Amino acid sequence: MDVQPPPLRTLDDFILSSARFSFPDVRNLERWNNRIINNLLYYQSNYFVSFLALLALVGYLQPFQLFLGFSVVTLFFLGFVWAAENKATVRRFRRNHPSLSLVVILGSSYLLLSVLGDVAVFLFGIAFPILVILLHASMRLRSLKNKLENKLESIGLKRTPMGLLLEALGLEQEAGS
């Protein structure tokens, strides 16, 4: 596979002066979903760096618990993707309820980690960075320049890490809308 990461967007465009933020219209779920997906694709390198920075901070403080939490989430995610590829029922569930699929993966990981006793590290090391990324993607308004760049890049966006992740979660049909 020729997976290529997109460029790192400037800090000014990502969160500083030229960035515009607004609460999404929660009554129009399709538009909100498109905003999230397009921002996840456009700013994916920035989100990856942000995730790694938060992960490194927690990993520095609690390395073993973070490794355990990360391993559990990864195993649940890979298990879900395998089941979706091999079981028609899970594939339909993933296609019809992509957001709920992510909640199932994170919830299952949380339950297993609560049994293991490392819930706090899971919440701050894995779930919190994901929450911050989803909040940014929900609230970040795109400029006309960003929208045009995204349309030009949309052909190759599925061959990026975020494109592959969204595809695994069943959200690829909305990418680039």
C-alpha cells in the first residue's frame, strides 16, 4: 500500500489567529458529521502530532499502564475490524452505526481496563486525546481556501492513515463530501 501522510498544517491555521471555531448545529447531524470527517482528513497530521504529545506526557508519568491501555484498545479495534470483514452481522452494524462502533470499541476497552484497574490512565492517555481531537474537528470551521485544498486532495485522502482508519470504522462513504 502506498499510504502517504498529508502535510502538517500551520499552527496559525490549526488553532491560532486564522482559525475560526463555532459550535456545530446539533440538529443537522449529517452536516456535523461531514464537518468532523473533513476536518479529521484535512488536519490529520496535526491531530496525530497532538495525540502523540498527549500520549507521551501520560506515558512519561505512567508508562506501564499506558502501554497496557494502548494494547487493549488496539486489540479491541483490530478484533472489531477483523469481525467486520468476516461476519456479515458486524459488517452491517459497522455500516449502519459507525459512531456507535467507535463507542463499542472504546467502551469494551474501558470495561476490560476497569477490571485491570488502569481506568484513569486509559481515560487520560487514550480517551482524552481522542475527545480533544473530536472536539476540535467538531468546532473548527473551514476557510474557503481549506475547502478548495480538501477537494483537490480528496482523491488521495483514502490512502492516508486517517482515511484508512475512517474506512475501517465504516465512515469512508462520507469522506470528501
